[in-house]
Amino acid sequence: MSGASSTRPAGGSVPQPDPPSPRVTRVPIAALRTAPWYPRVAGLNEEHARLLAECDGELPPILVRRSMHVIDGAHRVRAAQLRGRNDIDAIVVDDSEDEAFIRSVTANSRHGLPLTLRDRKQAAARLLRMCPDKSDRAIAELAGLSGKTVGALRRSIDDLPRLGARVGRDGRVRAISAPRDAVPDSRPATDPPDAGAGPAAPAEPRRAPSRTGESTGSSTLLAFPAHQQPQQILAGLMRDPSLRYTEAGRTLLRGLHQQSMVTDQPWASLISAVLPHCLPAVITLANSYAESWKQLGELAEQLMQCSDRKVS
């Protein structure tokens, strides 16, 4: 039987179609641009591009943003120019600038001409500023470095926020234990492991903002003025890299977004259309959902109070 291939999950469930292949399109080389966040400090390696140009056959498609900034494949672009080509196969993606930078670093760390140690350290420094909540090992995995190297780099950057917890490679948030002889303002030497038992008590947490939205000094701590509407607060969270680039963060954002879609409903007119025999079920569900969100708020409140006690 002909047709598209499919993947059958374990347990005999309904087969799921394979994900579609990325669409390859032909783009003019003259329209391509070098990204301001290009990870190679020294620029293109002309010798490597020449070797690619002399290879038989077509080279793999490059990866570009819709802005025509090259994410991955700058040497292939140069090789195509040396072959006398005016256009090149490309996969166009809708990445933001931060997403494109992360994709560029990971792609250049895993294939093609390897990034130099200087390139990888510079990339890790930018990643630390973008995602200070990520653990050293999580940053190291993206940049192609060791966790110890990223830890040393983190300690060398003076203006990075000192956080009481970090997000590991598995997406779990774990507290950081500071050395016993550390002064209150020092940074921890290493990250907690990405797997294992539950987190220890936070040793140097960031101070939570007051209820009026007063900032307490951390450049990454979201402090929202009291007059901001929930949609404005949600928009700020949706832009936060520490949430966008972790599975747990994305799950939380999806839940918050879905909740925002029903918050402003005309409940009085809706409930008046419900027949009496359905009301007990509506009451149970509404109270259950409200209790679940209340528990989330209480857990966040407890973490803030714990941070306050540790800092003070």
C-alpha cells in the first residue's frame, strides 16, 4: 500500500504521520545578510569555503531567518559564490533574534567547521546574558563547552544577576547551594546536578518584588507596576527566555495563555443560559480550577517569602 510513512507509538495506538520535512526554497545570494550575532569572531574561513566549493555534488540547504540573516551555512553561501551561483537552496524559519542565535550556535557546534574556543566562549557569554536562569551545564550543552568552563565564565561577568535557582538541561528548576565560607554576595562555584533528589534550600536567591511592583535590583526579575493589566504581565512573561526555552516554562506559559482567553468572559450572561441540572457540575469544575490556580499562586508566594528570608 502506497502513501506517506507513519510512526506507530508503542501500545498499538493510532499511527501518527511523520513530521513534514522542512520546505526548501531557492533564495538569491545577493539578498542574504550576515547576522550581527554571527558566532565566528574571526569571520569566514576562506580556505574552508574554497574546499566546499571544490566538493562534488550539491551542498545541504542553508538556514535563514525571514529577514534573510544567515543562521547556519555562511561558508556554503561563500562556496556557492565561488562556484559562480546567483542563488542557493535555503530553509526559511520564523525565529526571533534570540532563537536564531541559539540555533546558529548549536548548529555550528555540531557540524561543519568547528567553532574555536574563543567563538564558543563568546557565544556562552551571550547565552548567559540571554538566559541567566539556565544552569552552567545547560549553557555548556548549547555552546559546546564544559560546565566548569561556563561556571568560570559566569563568575567572570560582573553584571550577571545572582539567582537562587537555575533551570537544568531537563527543564527542572533547582536551588543553588553556596559554599559555607562564601560571603553573602559571592557566586556559587558550580551548578547543582541536573538530575537527582529534590533541591536544597536556596542559598543566595533573588529578592522578590514588592506587591506594588518595586524593583529589588535583579535585572532579570520581572517587576510589574500595580497598574498593569494581566495581559500586559502575561506579554512580559511570554518574552522571558528562561520560560520560552524550557519545557516547564513553555507548559506554564501555555496554561497562563489559555487562562487569559477565558478570564474576561461575560460570566453572568453565560451562566444564565445553563440549565439547572448542569449547575452542580459547573460549580465543581469552576471551584476545582480556581483551587488549582490558587495553589500555584501560593507556591510562588512561598518561594518569594523564602527568598526574602534568605536575603535578609
